[in-house]
Amino acid sequence: MKVERLRELADSPLGNPTRLAIALYLLSRERTTFIELAKALNFTPGNLEFHLKALEKAGLVRTYYGFGKRPRKFVELTERGTDELEKAMRILREVVGGD
């Protein structure tokens, strides 16, 4: 059973450790800027953009531009993203025997 659950996680966009880290960071925030996210997780802008595109295509995050003193790219976890992250965390707890 654990192997099947791991396969289920691996088939998810959150099966990638980088994407899982992004989702976990976003979970505790309403939104963040692209630059703040890149700095917090120590990702290059190109690497972060690549993974955000995959998460956005899956409907797990939303990116948009906002304007203040200068344009900023914002990133937020969608409701679907929150649901998928909770599912991924359940799978991980089951596999390591936490539940």
C-alpha cells in the first residue's frame, strides 16, 4: 500500500521536492512576491519560474502582477493548491507512519 501511495504522490505536481517547498512556503502566507519567494527558498529566478509555470498549469498556484512604486509579480496558493498540499502531506504521514 505504501508503494501505491508514493506513486500517487510522485504523479502529482507536488511530488517534486522543489514544488512541494514552494507550496509549503505559500501555505502560511496569503501571497508573496516572486523575489521574496526566490530569496526565501534560495532559488534562481529561472528555476523558480520553471516550477511556478508547472504549478500554475496544474491550477495549484496563481501568479499576477501588481503595481505600486514599481511592478511586482505576486504568487499565491489556490484553493486547489491547498487541497493538493493537504493530500500530499497525508500521503507522507501515512508512508512514514505518522497517522
